[in-house]
Amino acid sequence: MILLAVLFLCFISSYSASVKGHTTGLSLNNDRLYKLTYSTEVFLDRGKGNLQDSVGYRISSNVDVVLLWRSPDGDDDQLIQIMIKDVNVENVNQQRGEKSIFKGKKPSQIIRKENLEALQRPVLLHLVHGKVKEFYSYQNEPIAIENLKRGLASLFQMQLNSGTTNEIDISGDCKVTYQAHQDKVVKIKALDSCKSESSGFTTLNPVLGVTSKATSVTTYKIEDSFVVAVLAEEIHALRLNFLQTIAGKILSKQKLELKTTEAGPRLMPGKQVAAIIKAIDSKYTAIPIVGQVFESECKGCPSLSEHWQSIRKHLQPDNLSKAEAVRSFLTFIKHLRTAKKEEILQILKAENKEVLPQLVDAVTSAQTPDSLDAILDFLDFKSDSSIILQERFLYACGFASHPDEELLRALVSKFKGSFGSNDIRESVMIIIGALVRKLCQNEGCKLKGVVEAKKLILGGLEKAEKKEDKMMYLLALKNARLPEGIPLLLKYAETGEGSISHLATTTLQRYDAPFITDEVKKTMNRIYHQNHKVHEKTVRTTAAAIILNNNPSYMEVKNILLSIGELPKEMNKYMLSIVQDILRFEMPASKMVRRVLKEMFAHNYDRFSKSGSSSAYTGYIERSPHSASTYSLDILYSGSGILRRSNLNIFQYVRKNPLHSIQVVIEAQGLETLIAATPDEGEENLDSYAGLSALLFDVQLRPVTFFNGYSDLMAKMLSATSDPMSVVKGLILLIDHSQELQLQSGLKANMDVQGGLAIDISGSMEFSLWYRESKTRVKNRVTVVITGDITVDSSFVKTGLEVGVETEAGLEFISTVQFSQYPFLVCLQMDKDGIPYRQFETKYERLSTGRGYVSRKRKESLVAGSEFPLHQENSEMCKAVFPPQPESSSSSWF
């Protein structure tokens, strides 16, 4: 829209805004009135490039431009007047026909009379060397209308020579590059460099985040040394990284053409531009040319309380497995983000106990100062009567998509207070670790609140005396993954008692490869080979995993392979399965393992024929050129056939970026006395214990205990039911991206992506002395809804594109062991139901008066249940003991 350029379609004498003779910017001729045509249009689609499938609108007008004043000290200091006339609004899609929302409407009916009058009031632009020095308009005009005039005025800012500089226009303070050619000048604006007050946030993890691209190119056409037209094109595209069907694009165009020139008013004499402006109209005032934020009036929109009443039925506990529950959760979060503390508190205090946990999930996930103040006022951490609500609040904090320092400070403050439940105290510290990690990932490690929290974790771990406190701080460090905590972890891993040592090694296992230094690996080697003391199998196998997963040396691999055959029976089989899994799945260590196996001392029948039931297996759930999902399951048994540890992991990868989606670990120890079996070396004095630990979306949760101690075990065996114990249950805001965009045309755009899920992970462990059988179950139920919403708003007409997917999935893992004989019989089952998959697309155009056009599409499909291998071996004899499994499940017998 290069108005400036356009000004010169002159023949040499009569109109001359020549490119020649001006080394900086464009210049208008004296005493001429330039008549131009101008249009701005916007298209929204899913990025497929078919404009016929787009929604959008076009605003067109005539424009009069005149030079009012030129400084006597230099031609490049000018004051020009720009006036919009003959405004029209229409569809960009000409196939709309009778369905056009603009059909039969006059511009004054579409834009409203007062808005149209404001749009047609002239603005003044002070240009110095082709750059905008000041933008003058009338006070108290509607912001949206002023933005449209800013978008037009910004086109007059340009330079005629090549180079890179910073310019301030409607988009903000932006880096721009000019490329001068014989017949055109091209201006490329780096939109990602623009500094403005536009708000927004995004999910920190790249797997759950979005990829957005923005380009802006303005071309000034030149004929016979004169600028005759300006064409500007701005594109904003967005897609969800792990699900690329959630995508959208905004294409915004501006076009300014010079039609003719005629005699205009004479230049106003004077040296100071301020005096000239006052003489023109004293009501003119200087305002920023940078676009300003506005909110469209929402007619008939429900209040927060009204909206809650309309959706609360979907958030009843019995309805949480339905997609409508998650959809309601997401829409309510949007409403909460504009609500005040008092409104939120009123709803919290009035709700009943059945729906209150879901309400707490939503209020916490809103992540606004008002929502945080409201939920902290509502919850009483000194009471043990609302433990479920406190835990749901803490888990929602841990999964926060864009946490801030204030949330961390609030939890640190709560931790220093008193608690009605020690479990909640532990959860607070564990979630503090998760928040530290997220803030550090967002370059916030040096914030005062983060520094204080890091000192609290590390100082607490160093000074802790009670076992429970050591475990709590280790779990917090497992989430925070602070590099400065590694020396403490090494100390606890090598010298701590069993459970402490195991937790310290699993915490080290969570660190990225650059932090697994030679010193760390030396300690892990000492633990695995028991150079200084005897360690439990779970500690030794975790140490081996750290070594093998972090660029192991030839000697490290060689020593691990040589140890196979000298280990306890089931540990022999487990380590052998780990090595075979590395080779089969082509893990990074596979090249070094193959190199070592070329030597006969390491690769022989005796070493690779060890019997047992422990196993390790990794496979793909889904694989595509840009993403993959993997699962792994490793199970370690004691020599007597009792489960020692079961570890199920699911990872999501987008390119090389990982997300640890789920980890469920079931551990048991000290159960050999129940069947009069002999414990393995180093495990003779372990207390009876069984528990479950879960990690969800990179956040370690507080472990749950099935039983602890022999008396607790016997009590629960006598009163036990087959009902599973819940590990985590609730609504989670998993994907949360919001961009507020100021288009250079003056229109306001928003690009939002939200993803939520209702999740229920539970686990159980059953033990029968009569049948000499043990069974563990891990059950996952998930309902997922993801929506993408792109809108462009002018205040009088709004267009939008909404895309979405929803699905419900269930996965149950069952391991059954019969230990009446050796080798004992083991059955592993992974049942995966068919998955319904629904896709939605809605396009709309809507006037502020209420008239609208809507197009909806829906597609449904059923993804059949898949069979996933769970072990590398199969034994026919187990089929006689256990009945065959349904087709929808995957099972392996060995």
C-alpha cells in the first residue's frame, strides 16, 4: 500500500514524485491531489492453498492524499493528509452468492454510521526522510477504526535504497530489509523481530507446542522512475507439532494504486510542523502508529456463573470419560481467563463435592493472577478434609503450560507453612521441582523465586535426616533436574540405603546426556559392579541403564557383558534382555555393543542362553517421517518369581524432540517370606512393600503405596478387593498456545490452540498364596480434545476458522505370574481397545449486528486396536495354563 509511491504516476512535469533525486524516501509534489484506490482483504484456511475454500472479507475504498507542508530546510520533511472515501465491504469468496452476509447491506449498516464517519475522517502523517515521525488523528475514535487508518498510513513509510534498518509502524518496532531494483523496491519485514504490546503464550515442550511462521513482503512498483502501485502480503501460518491436522493460515493483502492526480491545495507556509497542525485543526493529536489492542463488544455473552451452570453437568464424575467433558473444560478455561477473583470464588464456594475437583482443575489451569488468588483463598492446606482438592490443584500446577514466578512463590510460601496432610506437603515440594524445571526451560533460572526454590530443594536434600524427607526432596529434584544437584545424587546413589539409592539413580536417569559426565558414569559402574558395597537389583540395573544410554565406552560395554552369567538368576536374564533390546531396536549404544560382541569372550552360547522370566522390550506405537511414538516395558523378578519391578514407558517424538508421556512403575520387595523362598543377595533384610510411581507428561507425581510392612500387607490381603488404586485422575490442560497478532492492514487476529484430556491412571497388585500367583495391573483411560481457533476481527465483521479432533482411548497392562514351579510361568497382556477418532472443521463470517455465515464439516473413523509385542520369546506351554486373549489385546507368553 505504498501510498507514497503511488503518488507519482506523474508525467514528468505535472506530477512528479520521482524515485530519482531522492536518496531516502518518497516525496509528493506540491499543489497536487493524488487519487488512489485502496483495498485490504483477509483469507483464512487450513493452509492448503485453495482460496475457494477460504473465509474472509475485503474492505475497499478510494483514498485522497495531499501534501500540506514541506519544511523549508529540506524536501524530505513533509506533512501529508490521507483521507478514506467511498468505503465498501464484501466477501473475498465470490461463490458465496445469496449466502453472503453483506448482501443487501449498505456500508453504514455493516460498519455502523459512527464508525464509518470516524474511518472517513482524515489523518495526518509527518514523514522525515521517508520514515514516520508522527501520526495524527482525532481523540476518542474507536481503536479498531484507528488501526485501519494506521494500516493504510504505514504503507507510506519506505526508502529507495537497499539496506536493513528498524522501522516503527503498525506492527511495532520491526527489522526491515529493502531490496532496490530497477522496476521495484521490495520491503521485507521480519515479523518475529517486532516489539509491541501484543500478548501471548505457548506450551514450553516442543512436542506439545506449535510451529508458527510469519512473513511480510511489500512491493513498490516503479514505471518510468515513478512508484505507481503498492502491493503488500502478510502470511501467518500455524500447526500443532505432533498432530499436523491442527493447522491454519491467515493471508492478508493490501493493494494501493494511483489512478490520477489533479490540482490540489497550495502548501501551507511555516517552519514548525506543530504550528501547521494547529492551524489545520487544533483537535488533531499525536498518537502511536503502532496498532493498539481492542476487545470487540460481546452482545448476549453469558456471565461466568451462567456459563458454569450451562456446562457443569458435563463435568459430573460419571461423564468425565466423554469428549464433551473435556470440551466444556477448555471453553470454561477461556471464560475464566477474563474473570475476576470474586466471581471465581463465588462459584468455588457454591459448588458441591462431586463437581468441585473438576472445577479446581479448570480454575488452576486458567493461570491468571485472579484465578490463582481465588484458588489459594479457597483451599485450606492446614485442613485434611479437602485433600483431594489440594492434590488436584497441585497436579494442575505441575502440568501448567506457562507457569510464572508468582505461582512458584505461592507454593514455596505454602511449603513453609503447616499442613493437615503429610502427603500434600510432599506433593507441594514435588510440584515445586516441576515448576523450577519449566521456568528454567523458559530462561527463568535466575529469577529470585526460582533461585529461592532451588536452594530449598538442594538445601533440604542435603540436611534431611528422615527417610521420608530424603525421598521427598529427591522426587522434587527428579522433576527439577538441577545440574548442581548431581553431586548429592551421586552420594545418595552410592551410599544410601536401598530405596534412597534406587530413587537417586532413577533421578540421575532423567538427566539429559550432557550432564551424564565421566564422573557420573564412574559412580554408576561402581554401583553396578558392586565395587564398594552390595546393592539391590533395582539399583544395579538402573545404573547399567544410565551407562548404556549415555554413549558407553568399549570397556563399559565389555564389562557389563562379561558380568552376565555372574549375576543373580533373574538379573542375568534381565540384563541379557536389555542388551538384546538395544540391538533389536537399534538404540544409540547398539554400534558399540556390536563391536564388543565381535569378540568371542563376550559373545558365546553360555552367556546368551541364560533362562529366566525377566524381560525388556521396546517397540513403536506409531511412526511417520516427522514423528514417532514408542513404548517400552521391562520387568524384573526376584529369584523366587515375585515381581520386583515393572516399568512401562511411552515416549512421543517430534523430529528429535522427546516427550516422556507416561511412565508407570510398580515395585515390590520383601515378599519372599510369604512363600518360604530365599531372598536374592543384598535383599535379605528388606521390609515388605509394594507401591506405584507415575510420571505423566514429564512430571513426576507423588508415588502411592499399596502396602508397607508385613502387618500392613497381611491386613490388606485379608480385606483386599480387586479394585485398583488411583494414581492420577483429573482434567489436564496439556496444550495451550495463544497469539495475538496485529496485522499490518490494521485488522486484529488471534491464533489459539488448546488441548485437554480427562485421564485416569490406576494400578493394583494382587497376591494369592493359595494359587501361588501374583498379578499386577496398570490401567490408563484417556479422553482427548484438541482445538485450533483462528479469528480476524475488524470490530464490525469477524471471520474465523475452527478445527478440532477428539478421541477416547484405553490401555490396560496385566502381568500374571505363577510361581508354583521354576521356571515360573508368566503372561503379559496389553489390551488396547478400538479408538474412535473424530475431526471437525467450522468456518464462519459474522457481522457485529448478528448476521452470519457458517460452514461445518465432520469426519469420523475408528482406529482398530493394535497388537504390540511385549517380549522376545514365546512359550506354547503357557497357553494351556492361561486362556487365549481377545483379538483386541496383545499378549506374550514365556
